[in-house]
Amino acid sequence: MNYRKMGSLPWEVSALGFGCMRLPTSGIIPLVNERTAIEIIRYGIDRGINYMDTAWMYHMGQSEKVLGRALAGGYREKVKLVTKLPMIFVRKTADFERYLDEQLARLQTEYLDIYLFHMLNQVNFDKMKKLELLAKMEKARDAGKLRHIGFSFHDTLPVFKQIIDFYPWEMAQIQYNYMDTGVQATTEGLQYAHAKGIAVVIMEPLKGGQLASPPAEAQAIIDQAPVKRTPVDWALQFLWNRPEVACVLSGMGSMKMVEENCSSAERSGIGSLTDEENKVIDTLAETYRQKIIVPCTSCHYCMPCPSGVNIPQNFALLNNKSFLRVGKFSGKIVQWMVSRNYRHLAKNSRQLAENKENGRASLCTKCNACVPKCPQKIAIPQELEKVAAVFEKGKKIASLQG
């Protein structure tokens, strides 16, 4: 494993961090497969990963509990442990202690290496100030319950700079990948935080898995590249090439993912990509931009939907249909399978009663409950109309691309 400087903090962090938002699941109601999750978490630590990231909301509260059990038997001492205060649930100042104490219990630990304000945007930043939650953070730090203070971010560059300048943060977690260099914190924000000595940790390096499954046009670029890499390796090496990046989080749900990502991290290095390789990444980014219709990362923050719509699944099916090769027999088969998967989603209240929270796009009532929850600022009801138009009314996918 390669290690990198963690901003101004007095320790080095593994290039690859273990994100616990997408642990392996099983069952009709997808619950964390605890045995497999613990196995792959410990394997990752044995391979040199020393940074573990989770949150209150991940896997409906299961993530912290499973991670706590995985870190028993001496593994806690091998890692830096990070979780987040769920800002969307905090209503009063006293909520801080309630959540922190419960999270420490779930994680079976006496302290956190870093505690983050989760999903800071303008609204949550204003709430943080109004409820004087930074004073609570500092008090908990002084009491030994946490060691460093940071935040995760989902908003625009001006808001990011406002937050950065407000407090001497030790760490910031941002969404960043070769598709998202100009959105949310942006490259400028990444550089801005780094210049202030703040450790920057990257989330969504594969844009919710979209960069791992390239459309045919992007795969052709990868196949013709001067260096042979998987789509995932291209995306990760883009990030590790940058000196501002301390650690890249990956939500790994299988042993294969952990093995491949650890191997990628072992080949990483600042400034290791050539000009020709950077041009390959630029071309990939432009190709993806022509294909991705809805920039959903499947974070599930929008769920549950009051109308039972499985919002991330509907968007994934639309993007998958956009990515697929047209014309070839194999492509037609896959297109049929994607459409079949949409047909399997519940289309009415009766089917929804049997298949809760797994409804199709046309069940959306435009209540807009999901919109303020979306980190990507997606106009979800309007985008769901596109899904229904393609899968239920025969609208051509090409009319939505580019």
C-alpha cells in the first residue's frame, strides 16, 4: 500500500480508504451480509488500508454496527476511524451528544479519529452555526471522544469556500472524479482547501459506479489507450495523480473489488500519469458527458420515496440504457433485459404493497420531498418523467443524450 500526507495532520493515510456506504448485501430486503462484510473489511486492513469511513445513515444504521464488529480483535488499533454527524436529522443542539454517543456505541470504540459534519450545504451550514455545533465538536474533542474535526460537502464552490474560511478545519471530504472537476467543490475548491493545509478526502471516485461500466464508445478509448488499465483503474489513477488528494474512498462490496483497488493503490503516485494518459482521461470524460442522462450516484439520500418510487434504480436503468451498444445482437439482448428490469418494478399500489419502495418512475406524484435531500441537486420529479417516457411511452433514448 502507498501512503500519503494527511494534510497538516501528523500521520500518513493509505492512498485507498474503505468507504462503508456500499457494503455487500443479501436478501429480498437488502441487509448487510455481515459475515462477508467483516471478511472484506479485515482483508482490506491486512492489505494496508488504514482509513475507514462510515456514517449514521449508511445501510439504514447497519454500516456503523457492522464496522464496529469488524474492527474488534485488534483491528481498531490499525486504522483511523471516521463517521459523521447526520445533519439532516439534527434539530436541536442537544442532538449532538445523542448521536455521537450512539455512534461510539455502535462502533464499539471510545473515540473517533475524525468526526465530520455530514453533507454540509448552505442549509446545513447555517444550521451548524445557529445551533453552535462547532462548540459541541470542540468540547467532545477536549473530552477525548474525537480527535479531529471535518466536514463532508455537497453544494457549490462559493459555499465550499465560505465553509473553508469559517473555521480551521483539519479535513474536508468532497465528491470528485474526472467527470466532476467542474461541479460541487470543483478542482479550484480542491486546490483551495489543500493550500490551507486541510486534508482532502475524495468520495464518489467512480461517480456511483458509472465510471466502472463504460459505454461502448468509452470502452473503445480504453482499449486503444497506450497503457492497459481497467475503467476503475483509470478513474482512481486520475485522482492519485493529484498532489492535493490525501485519500480516495471506495465503497467496496466484494473481495474482488478490494483486491483490485488495493492493487491499483499500490501502483499509484503523485504526478505518475503522462500527458498522453491525461489526454485519454479527458477524452473519456467528454464521451461520458454525452451519454450520462441523470448524474445520480445512487447515494440513496432521496429515499424512501413517499410514493414508493425506487429513485436510484429508475435512474440507473435509464443511464444503463443510454450506455448500451445499439444494433448488435448482444446489445439488443441487453437492451431487452434493461427494459425487462424496469417492467419488474411496481406499477400500481397493489404491486407496491408486495414490493415496497420498488416502484417505477410513473408512480411519482411530484411531491418534491426528495429534491432538497439530493446532494447532486437533481430535479428528481422532472428526471423521472424522462424515465417513464423512455420505458413506458417509447421515447428514443438518443433524444435525451448529449
